[in-house]
Amino acid sequence: MRAQTETSPVAPEDAAPERTQPVRRRSRTGPLLALAGVVVVAFALYTWLASLVDVPRVHPDEVRYLIAASSLVEGEGLRLRGEEYGFGPLYALALAVFLWISPGVDAAYGLFKAANALFFALTAVPVYLLARRLVSRWWAVLAAALAVAIPSSISVATVMTESLAYLTAAWALYAIALALERPTLGRQVAVLVAIALAFSTRAQLGALYVSWLAALGLLWSIAPSLRPRTRRDLLALWPSAVPLALAAAVLLGRIASGSSPSDSLGAYWELWRGYDPLQVAKWLVYHLADLEVYLAVIPLAVTPIVLWELLRRGRAGSERAASFVALFVSANAVGLLVVAAFTSTPWGYDRLHDRYAFYLLPLWLLALVVWLADGLPRPLLATAIGVGAALVLPAILPFRQLANEAGIDTVPGALWVRIESEVAGPGPLSGGMVLAVFVVALLAVAVLLPRRLRLAVPAIVLVVFAATAVFAWDRMIGAPEDAVFEGGLERAWIDELLPGDASVTKLYLESDACPVSARTRHALFLTEFFNTTVDRAVYLGDSVPDGLPTDRVEVADGRVVLPDGSPLETEFVYTQPGIELEGRLLGTGTAAGLVLWRTGGEVRVTNARTTDGVRTADCPA
């Protein structure tokens, strides 16, 4: 089933038996020490940067994971305001560990971000191991360093799955590469375990299973000698078919029971829908262009060169080369297709989401490192294809998509928004023109740089990463959310006032007739984040739901009632200033002046008889 020869390149130190044992040991120790240094430096740097971010930035996502972790610590299982959680459990479990050893969320918040920094930094290890399939140790260290230097590192400052997902996805990609080379029982099981961990971190990463199956088929097409030759060889792949069989059984079971197949998607049930192929194709191209700019152009331009050479080696018998080509193509095709499909829906908000695609970046960076290690080869046809694609893609991508303020969704936007603002004015220069110069200049480097200067290429990529990261972190540090607790206001202000077993309900009003300020909106979310006694939320009338399980309530004759007409009953309520409740005012908190009330049971509004009569301090006069 497998070819017996292996022609992929090996490190010089691996192919030099005449060297003495001490020299060989030092040649192996040096890169490993350098890898350890990459992990330590990345961890320290990102922990420090994350410490400069005072409060969560992304609502309601960060609140969601914190609530789930709190429910675990309190022995209630994975729950979200009393409802089913519906998301991958692994990150919530990790948060729960730090929450359990801390006196409260306020104390655990720094640990959450430090853990994210560690997860992100540790991604260097599987990237190094994956790179070692193709290049020598020192080149593999470079690939690992580039992988943890990406500007998406800003995600470590958020209490979200990105950092852990990056780590688990990298291990899954490495496991797939090994199993493609030799799909033994153990390696197939390792693939399934790695993908399961990635999926339990972020459901989107379940697409890696599809990538694995697609890569197998692509590998057999690339290197016919690696195809299963007998029925026994084919049956040996049975572990990889088990998840597919289980998924089919679950789907058929739901259909037979009369329930909707969308129920299988849990919290993502709304994505069980029809998709416009043209819109999906458009967003796939846009995201590919976004990744090109993100990676400083050169990796995309040289990837056709690398894939062509690895394809040649694969057809000549190199399992490692053929396996990487299959992995690269299948992972990017499936991964970008999933991101494009999501972005084409109303929940994509008509903007790029490299936040969902950055786990693919190590593959592109590894392709760049292979090109460098091979001495900057430039075969005419492959080079023309790469340069042509690198010129066309940014020209297709609307500049407004690249230069946007979408926070962590579109990381390169931090750099290009700044560039656009710097060149804005009456003159002819524009951000789009700067982008064109940027692309052409980097392509000139890719095509013309002498081999002796090849280390200038990763240096250029790192400079672009650093420039992007500086502006991306600037958007994170000192963001408007910090004003909520400005002046040393207590973040756990409700928990400080109540016993630990208290139950607090968030009651808010945010409608077209009575909008809220950004400060108030942030205060409502952040109060729930830092106070574990808050375990329920309700919104008044036509207010905007906050994206988490919540109930609509109305005010009828001063009584706050649920949709079935029953009264809202709770011991404590926090709400916006201007909403007066029957009971005792226990205290206020945040710069928005949120108010905590002891209602003692049935909730009543004292300054309004109906929902339309309720006003907050933010309502227009």
C-alpha cells in the first residue's frame, strides 16, 4: 500500500553519519532550545500585552464562555443562563479550572488571558513538528516562530476560543499529515482524537474531519502508488469511517423521529439553510485575497512553486511531499469554503472573517519556509501563476472590506484603516493605491531577490506582522469598554453587595424608541461577566436581545410579566438608571450608574404602568 522509498529533503545534519556524536547532539539541541525560546518569548510577550486589556471587548461571546465555566464550578454542568450550552465544552472546562482556584471572576480574569497566551505560544510545537516533515530543524524553528508571530495573537486578550482552537487545530493538522504518510490504526485514531479536541473547542473545526477524508482521496490521486491495493488495505481505514457512520445514523434518527436535522447543529442550528453558490464563491475569493494581504503577499505568490515541486517529489515516491500537498489543498479548500459559506449568511454581516480562517496560516507559512529552504526556486510557469494570482486577488477585493473596523474579525484592517486615514485628503493618493504599491513591491522581492539575501523574506513578513499587530493591539488596548470601570470602580460590585448564593436578574431596555449609549451597553454585559451571582436576563418589550438565552417581558399595570402572563419573580434585579422598581435600592455600580434592587419576589415598576412608559436615563427627552 505504501512506497518503500522516501525522497523528501532531509536536514544536512540528519544525513551526515561521519559527524561525531557530540556535534550531532549539539546540532539537535540548538534548534530545540530555540523552539523553547520561541514559546517562552511568545508566552511572556502576549501575557504582558493581554494584561493591558482591562475588560472584555467582544459581547456576548466572552460572557457566554464565562457563564458556562461558572455553571461548571457551581456544579450545574454546562449551562447558559439555565439553558443548554450548545457550544464546544473544552474552552469552558479550561476556564472553569482557573475560576475554581480563584476567589472570583475579577481575580481569574488575568489567568484566563495568561492561559490564552500559553495556548497560542504552544502552537509553535505542532507547527515545528509539521515543518520537520519537509525541512531541517532550523528552518522548522523559523516556521514555528512565524506561526506564533501572526497578528491574530490579539485573540489572547479575549475570553474566547481562538487561542485554544489555534493550538488544537495545529495538532490536528500535524496528526493528519502523519496519517496521510502512513494510515496505521494508531495514526488514524490520533487524527480522530485530535479533530475531536479541535471540534470540542470550536465546532467549526469539525471541518478538519472533512479535510482528512478529502486529503486521503487527493493523496491517492497525486501518488497512485499510495492507494489501497487490496480489500484488506481499504478495510484498514475503518476507524476513519466511524465518525461518518455515526453522523449519518444521528441524522437519520432525527429525521425518523420527526425532529429537524438542524437540531444536530446545536447552537448553530440557524446555519442549516440554503446557500447561494455565487455568494459563497465570492466570499471564498475575498478571504483568499485577505489572507494574501495578511501574510504579506509573498507566501501566496510562491505557494504554486512549492506545491508544484512537492507534487513532483510526491509522484517520485516522497510520502511526505505528497501528503503535505494533499493536506494543504484539502484543508484550505474545506476551511475557506466553510468560512465563505458562513460569511454569505446574514450572520456574516457583509464583512471578512479571517478570525475563522487564521488556523490555516501555518500551512501557508510552512510553504514559504520550504521555498526558502529550497533556495528560492522560480520555475517560469509556477512563478507566473503565483504572481498572477497575487496581482488579481487584491484587485478583486473591495478595499473597504480590507480596511474595516471589525475588531478581531478582520485583523489586517487595523493596518489598512490606519494607512487609509494617513493618506486621506485632497490629493490623488488613496489606501487602494498604497495597497497596489504594497503588492507590487513584495512581488518584486519574491521574483528578484538574490538567494544570498533570502532571510530578508521572513524579515519582511515579520515586519508586516509587527506593523499590523501594533495597530491591532492599539484597537484592543484602551478601547471604549474601559470607561465602564474608569476611576477604580469595582468590577464585582454586585457580588460585593450580596451573598454568594444570591440570584440576580438583568433587566434592560434597548429599543428604537429608547436606545442605550455604548457605555451602558458595555456596562450591562461587563457587570454580568464579573459578577457570578447574575444568572438570568430579561429584556423589555421590543428591546434588542443580547445574543444569549433571555426572556422577553412586558410591563402591565406596573407588573413585569412574562409572555404567558405570569409575573417575573426574582430576589434581586440590576437595571439601568431611570427604571424605578418596587423594593429596596441596594447600590449602584459602573460609570453608567447601573442600579441593583432587592425586589423580594414579584418585580414591579413604580414609575410606569406599561412597557411604552418605561424610560431610562439614556432615552431621548
